[in-house]
Amino acid sequence: MASQHSPQPPMKVAILVTDGFEQVELTSPRDALRQQGCSALIVSPAPGKVQGFRHHDKAEQFEVDVPLAQASAQDFDAVLLPGGVINGDQLRTIPEALRFVRDMDDDGKPVFVICHGGWILVSAGLVDGRTMTSWPTLRDDIINAGGDWVDSEVVVDGNWVSSRKPDDLAAFNQKMLDLLQQKQAGTLQGRRGDQRGIGLAG
């Protein structure tokens, strides 16, 4: 709730991607965030522009708002990790990307992840003890990293929201916005297991 003296600044969400992300998994949540007055900025190790994909085919390019080397978790309220095989597989090998995500999670800030974006959380060492979903081929990676994988359109675990694929985006976006509202209201329980919901209930 906004202060009587001054309105709260808009929530600022980092969209962490590199070339090869699934385009709709960036654009759909980004548009939902902007419709609610949030600032949604593309953070990337790629210079200038990043290449989106529609499955295996190149789609549009997007301007990078903040180079990853200049990004600090202190400057953002949440992070969005879109999928895409190429994107997820590249980002998981970049120490600065893993550090950024770890810093966001250490601060209890919301982490929104869909599809192959879960690879980044696995490589960052953050999945142990978490309940989440992803593209089905990540199931073994998540389980082997100590996570509890479930096949559901959207899963909430503490400060995390996860979904499997583009067909889940409507449910994903709603839970993403719900969690941001909780953060803005100061009611977000930001540690693993503090709040948990599978599907649209809860």
C-alpha cells in the first residue's frame, strides 16, 4: 500500500536472458508486469540486442536495457528467468548470471522461472529443498540437485514461482503478479517452504 506522503516507486523486475530464449516467455510476463505499472528490464551478458526464438526458429531481437556486468541485485525487486534451451544452457555457465540470481534469492526477492530457465537455478545451487516445476526434461536435473519436481502448470514455493511451458503463462503471470503484490505490501514470506501452492489454488 502506498504511503500517504509519497507513492511507492514502481516495482523493478530484471528479465535475465541471453540469445536463444523462448520469446513468448519473455514478452507475455513482461507485458503483464508493465500493465500493472512495473518496470521490466532486460538484463543480459549479450551486448546490444538479444535474439528471441519461437521453439527452434529465430524470432525477434530485443534491446538489452542493462548489461549483466552492470546489473546489481540491489537495484531490482524480482527476477524473471524465461526458458529456451539455448538460453538456459548458456546462462547456467556464466558466473555473473548465477551470482545475480543467488543474490536475488538470498535477499528473499521473488524469482519467476519457466521452462528451461530452471537450469540456471540448478547450476546456481539453489534448488535443494525447493518444490518447483519446469519443462519435463529438466525433471532429473532438479531431483538430482535436491529439489522436489512436480508436474503442474504453476508452483509457488516461498519467493519462487515456476511453470512448465508457454501454455502455462496465464497461470504463471497471475501468480507472478500476486507475489509482487505481497512483496510491495510487505507480506511476502521469502524463504523456501514458507508458503507453498500448486496449481491455481491457494
